[in-house]
Amino acid sequence: MMSTDLYARRKEDVLEPPVGFWNTLRFLGPGLILVGSVVGSGEILMTTSLGARVGFVMLWWMLLSCWGKNIVQAELARYAVSSGETVLHAFNRLPGKLPARKGKVSWFIYLWLFTLIPGFLGGGGIYGGSGQAVHLAFPQLPSEGWTVLLAALASVLILTGTYRFLEKLLTCMVATFTLLTLFCAVMLQFTEYAITWADVRAGLRFEFPAFAVGAALAAYGGTGVTAGESMAYTYWCIEKGYARYAGPTERSAEWVHRARGWIRVMQTDVVLTLLILSCATIPFYMLGAGVLHRMQVQPEGLDTIKLLSNIYTKTLGEWAWWLFMLAAFFILYSTVISGLGGGARMIADCMGVLGIIDPRDYRARVAVLRIWAVVSPAITATCYFFVKNPIWMLTVAGVVSAAMGPIVAGGTIYLRYTHLDRRIAPTWKSDVILWICFLIMLALAGYTIYKQFF
């Protein structure tokens, strides 16, 4: 585990930002960890299930989910890189205070704590899906047994891993399942389930079937860079060194140059996230719509992973069953590792905001991280024992995640105009896009609630 305080900004850690694309590549990495969390349960379970339910008509929705949230991710990370402030400490600046152990904290902190409850359900769905995938390949243990073992393994990986270890591990996982999925999507065109241009055009007509509101909102909340993942991304950026390399905030032009340079590196990392995310998400939706919808198969319950395997076996042949199990395990388990790593960092940060630990005590932060790395998998695995339906569990978590989207976007806008150093503020074009993203998230939340209840 980390022995040096990765969140402290010291003059001796200052480093000039890289110049040129190839030099910048050496400093990328937070996005790959984030993709490990983003491309996972939402894609293989929620995205594919939505395609199976509605066919191609909501392709536009999935494109919006992939491409409409990254500006919030980038602007929230801009604030973290330039200030060195962790995201929950930053959001504690939002107006509206409630009592805490020491003084008062923003209402947002308590709201975030509340979202842990549906988050446990979503995590249980991910662990359970991983357990189902392993059980189908190795039936000596039931899926519940494999779920427990995988939860324990996740704890071990987080307890023994550092940022660099997680970055390398998740890079391998991301590369593997992205290539497998793209390969399968291409091979689909040589089968009876081939996708036509008419199918694609149908998916861009902005239809919104009323019967699929819940599934669509869950897919939107569970795919793309969600609100929680945008927040977690700031911790990976800080641990990568972007804020440390920029150095403590100074009045000098040199600091402005360094801060802007490392923000540019972060923005390149965000673009990489978007490209990989699109290459992994859209093929899963197309496979669900092209194969499962035409077969009239809707995955749910303990047979979720088994039914989803049709997107490979009907495309490549029965031999691809093992290929799907490998891809499913990599996709789901990378989400487990990345999500647990980010969640543990956020809960440690939250304890500092609430005054339960000293936020400047790095050892206390690491101690909370260790405890959460054991407690969280135990709770989420237990949730699966009681429900045993990954799709339903992830639907609940996805709906809450979608509702949090405009709240986090609004908080990002507040920080941009009230606390961000004006010298490294975004351009007016970025501001316009940020506001558009916020309004789209707000409108979608309102529209889906209307469709659900009226």
C-alpha cells in the first residue's frame, strides 16, 4: 500500500509538463483505471439488456451516454489538478450546511453517503455476474461460492496493490475485453444477425419507448463516465501526480504554465477514456440488439450470464462460449477492482470531511482505505446472496447514478465560477459545452421521471 503521501503538494515534487504527443503518452493512465470501472457491468449487463429489450431504436441514447458526460469529468479534474483538493473536500464548499462531528458539512456529503446503499446493490450485481461467469466455466462451486471468493480476491488486490500495479492490471484487462468485443462485433456482419444501415438509421431517430424507461435510465446511469466515476477520476489524477507536479499554487507565471500543462495532459487522458469507452460500449449494444432482441431473449436472474453468452456463440459459433466467459470475467472483474479502489479512496476522504479522521493524516487515510477494502466487498457479496438478480440490482444502482449526474455537474459549475483559479479557467467554448451537458442531464432526468410516473 502507499507509503508516501500522494496528495501532498511539495516544491521538491515539481515537474515540467511533457511536450509533444509521444512524451505525453508516458504520463497517461488515470483514464485506463477509470475505463476499468466504466466499461464493465453497465456494458455487458445493462447496455446489452437494453438492446435486447428495445432493439436498435435507442442507439442514439447510448451514444449520448458515452459522449455527453466527459466534459464534466474533465472540468472536475481541472479543479483537482490545479488546486490539489480532493473532490469531496471540494464539494464540501457547496452552500447549504448540515451538522457534523466537527462543525458543519455540505448537504452533498450526506447525499453521497446515501448513494452507497444502492451502490452496494450494484456492486453485488457485479460480483454476482462475475461469480456466474466463473461458475459456468467451473461448476464445482455454485455462483454464490465463486462470488465470495472473488470478493475476497478483490480485497487482497486492493490491500496489496499500489496505483502503478492497478494501472498495469486494468490496462491488460481493458485491452483484452475491448479487442474481444470489437472482434465479435465485426464477425457479427458475417452471420444471419448482420446489422444493416437501416438498423443504424432506426437507432438515430430519437425514439423513446415508454415500456423501457427504467432500463434506459439504468443503462444511462451505468454506462459512460457516471457521476461517481467522474468524482473517482480526480483521485486517480492526483495519485498519478498531475497536481503534485504542478506544485503548490503560486502567483508566478511559471506555476500557471505548469498547471496548464498538466491539465492538458489530463485532457488527453480524458480523450483516451472516451475513445476506449466508445469502442467497448456501442458494440455491446449492437450485439444485444442484433442478436438477443432478434432471438427474443431477455437476460435476468441466475441465467443472466448464460443467456448473454448468445451474443458470442450466435456470432462466432459454440466454440466462442469460452471466449465470452473470458471476456465477461475481465469486464466485470475489472469493474470490481477499479470501483473498489476508487470507492475506498472516497470513503477515506469522506471521513476526513466529516472530522472522523484528520484529513492531513495520511496514515489515517490509508487505514480507512484498508478497512473499506475488506468491508465493502463483504457487504456487496452478501447483497447478491439475498437478491441473485444482477440485472435488477444494477438497475437500482443505475437509476440513482443517473439522478446524481446533474447534481455533480451542477456542483462542478459552482466550483468553476467560485473557487477555480481564474488564471487556468477554461475557455468560453468549454463553459458553453459544460452548461449544455448540465442542462441535458437535467432534462433527461426530468423526462425519464415524467415517462415513468405519468
